[in-house]
Amino acid sequence: MSDPSLASPPAPPGRLIDLRRRYFRTPVQAAISLACLGLLAWLAWGVLNWAVFSAEFSADASPETCRAGAGACWTVIAQRWRIILFGLYPYDEQWRSALACVVVVAMIVLSCLPSFWSGLRLAAVWVLGTAAFYILMKGGIFGLRQIGEDQWGGLALTLFIFVATCLIGFPLSIVFALMRRSKLPVISHGIGLVIDAVRSLPLLSILFAFAVVVPFMLPDFLQGGRLYRVICGAALFFAAYQAEIIRGGLQGVARGQEEAAMSLGMSYRHRVGKILLPQAMRNALPATINQFVISFKETSLVIVVGFFEILASGNAAYGTGEWTFAYREVYAFIALIYFTFVFSLSRYGAYLERRMAVGTR
Amino acid sequence: MTSTDQLPTPAVSIQGMQKFYGSFHALKNIDLTVEKGEKLVICGPSGSGKSTMIRCINRLEEHDGGRITVLGTELNDDVGNIDGIRREVGMVFQHFNLFPHMTVLENCVLAPMLVRKIPRAQAEAAAMRYLEKVRIPEQARKYPGQLSGGQQQRVAIARSLCMEPEILLFDEPTSALDPEMIAEVLDVMVSLASDGMTMICVTHEMGFARRVADRVIFMDAGEIVEMADPETFFGDPKNERTKKFLSQILGH
């Protein structure tokens, strides 16, 4: 008899054998696999043919020749990309808007780096980043021409609304979640009511309310600009959902964790900051990334209160008579931009999950 | 009981304590004094209130009547008092309750650094000393999830010791352990006892009680039914309920 401890695990089958086993085990299965393969190839051909093989790539083709072609007309992007990215921002000053985008992206990337995860560093990144963005966009000092928020647009506006919503909404959501756990019923029930009220309204109506209704209710000095009111509305909406996500994460932390921290004499602040929230955030991470992704895409709703973020700027880019036929190309381009940001965000989420899995069995 | 020359402040003094869960009377008129350096073992059937009683001592549960005085400070709604007492009273839990997102060493230095404001280097040196005491210094850089139950419980004991408490409460420290790991935890507890630590242990390890305890308490239905030195307690129990309980847990 051979020594059982010398037995080796079975060798993995080769690629081809594995494929045959999975997809061509029986004649019927083989037929289905081939049919699906054919369908995929047909679709891929269709897309590639439109987007690449028959497409017009020349930057200065006229709309007429472009329209006559069988494929996509990328000329529209080459000629109109400034409107898509910068909206109504004055043409000569668009470098400022571009630079502001770079600032926001740098701010996001830096906040995502673990080496920046201390209160002081994050605060520095955010304060400096926001100030730089604001000065670049708004101007009025350092010899920069002043440009009102009504003229902001495109990618810079989308990024600004997203980042500002998260920067205000995320801390607010933590406060909401902690208030909801309060032992005082006035606080826990009160905040529960607020969260439920905000969640039961569509984001559209909240944005409308903050943009249009709030000016009637608040004295002038409390109103702030319309853009900032809209951001506050979006942040409140974000906080209401994110608070429930964090509350779920907190529920997943064993009761004994807080008791252990209490028995060591740790204060409420330390118990929450060092023991509960780090574990709750780990539990809540997938849902949190989801919420960030949704918020990024929901920035497109600000069009209803008159702001030309990237999607609305895209509408303007093809909406000028000569290029109206090329809406597919513009939307494909905008989709690519959204995809770049959202996909990076979800890959970052996956990285965080791997990183945080350290220490769990 | 220990006796000292000066007039000693008892470690814990409980007078007429009541505890209710809704209308359920969980602890009935508890009177108990524990001197400094004393080792007390509390046993009793599940639901008898023993865990609740020791959890009242560091106010993980609030008592509803009577007085609890710990190291001369009365437990009341004064948050400062409660935090002060918790600094001096360590607790070891049935399910260890180590912080899973931190290494063993971080678990040990967290509270000393945050609560006692001890610098990191000093806190780490102390932590390594206590990890050596519980015979587990080589695991300092690991996470709790990578350790066995017995190792985790020893880390939990070291974590409590790092706060240099006057009193240690043990809430069924070996109940969640596989049998082969119980001994390693009990050995550590015995060595702590010989160092003179004030210990209040809820446990069913009667061998430990016999060997270490100054007094053994039997609780049932929220009352202290019997209290005696281990020899009398095991050799000549007075109360019928105690006799029945002992025959059940020692019977096989």
C-alpha cells in the first residue's frame, strides 16, 4: 500500500479539456454554446463596424460627409469636446476648468491612499483641494476673471457636485447613524424620522426644494448660492441612505466589542472611533461603494434646476442643428467618461475589501 | 479572608443590590464584600444571575437598587466615576472580545495609550511583558483571528493586565473553549492569583475553585444561596440547592 501522505492533489485539466467539459459536454449543449458564440460575434461585429471600421475619425470632416458615412462620426467629439467637458464656461478660461478637474481628481486619489488616512492629512487635502478648485473656477483674485457658478459646467461641475456631496454627506451620515443608536428616544426617534422622511422623497423633489423653495423660507444671508443649496440637498439625501448603511454595519459588530472597550475604560469617542466604526465600515464597505457610485451618477439630475453638468453639456454639444444626428457618438463618449470614474471607484472598493480582509479568517 | 493592619477599603462592597429586567427580578438583595487580594469564585446554574452580578461591578449593567462601592467609589450616574472605576477593574469575557481589526500587540496597547496616556514605546514594552506572562509573546504581531481560542483568551487576559487594574473580573473565561485549551487559561489564572491580584471569577471549573479561591459563592434564582471557603463549600455544603448543583456538575 502506498503512503497516503504522499498523495498529491489531482492535476488541473488543460484549458481545452476544461472548455470542452464545460460547454460541449452533450450535442445539445454544444449547439447552445455555438449559437451563443455566433450571437456574440454578430453583436461584436456590429459594434466594432459602427465604432471603428466604418467610422469617420477625421477631426475636420464636415457634418454632411460625416452624416453620409455608414459608421460613427467621431468628428463631433473632436469638434465639440470642449462643450462636453466645460459646458458654458467661457472659452478663453477653459484651461482653468480643466485644471480644476485635475485638482478634484488628485484630491480623490490622495484621499484614497492609505498613507493619507489621518484626520490632519485628509483635512489638509480637502481644504487645500477645495480652495484651489474654488479659486480656479470662480476667480476674482490673482488676476483671474470672476466667473459665476451659473456658468460652471461639464465635467468640472459633475466632479465638484459629487465630491462636495460626499464630503458633506459622509460625515453627516456617521453623525446620523450614531444618533440613531442613541439611548435617548428623542434623539434616536427624531433622527429616524428625518432619515425616513428624506428617503421617502425622490431626489428630484429634494433638489427642487433646496433650489427653489428654500429661498422663501430662509433669510438672505443663510441661503448661499443656488449651487451650494443643491449640493446641500444632495448631501442630505446621500447622508440619509449612507446612515442606514453604516447602521447596518454597526449592527454587524458583536455587542461584546463595545463592552470590551468599556471595560478597558475607553471613552465614548474612542469606543466609536477606534473600535466600532472601523469594524462597521468594513462590514458596510460593499454597500458604501455602491452608494458612492449611485451618487456619482445622480449628479446628472441637477440639470432640472438649471445646471449644465456633463450629461446636459453633452445634450448641448449635439443640439446645435448641424450635429443633431450625432447624438449616439456624444452619449458613447459621455458613457466612457462615466465608466472610467465609476469603474475606477469599484476597483478601488475591491482593493479596499482585500486590504481590510487582513486579520479575518 | 485576608487581613491587613491598616483599616482596609474593600475592593468591592455591594449592599442590598437589586436588578430587574422589565418585571423579571434578576438579582435579589445581594450583599457581598470582596477584600483586596481576595479570590472569589461564583458558581451556579445558568440564569442564576452570576454574570449579571459581576457585570454590575464595572457597570456593563446598571443596578436598580442598593449600593455598589468599588475601591471606595460609589457607582452612580456620574460618568466620571464610572470611567474611573473601569480603568481599575479589568474584565475577561467568555467570548474573549478581542478587537479583530488590530494585532495582538495593538489590542494590548490601545487602552493604555488612549486612557492612561502612556507613550507607545512604554505601552508596548509593558504589553510584551504581560504577553510573556501569559506565555504568548511570539504571537504579538498576529491578528486575533489567526489564534486558537485558548491563545485568544490569554491575549484577552494580557490586554486587561496592560491597564494594571486593581481587580479582575472573569465572566466564564473557559466556557467557550475546547477542552484541551482550558488548562492553559486556568494556568495563567492560577499564576495571577499567586501574584496577589483581586479576582472575581464566574466559572464552573471546580478544580480551580478548590485550588485558588478564598471563598466560593453559589447563586441560584438571583440570590446568593451559599458562601463558604472551598473546603467547607465542597466538603460540607449546607443548602439543598447547593448539594444538588454540586452533585450535578461533579457527578461525572
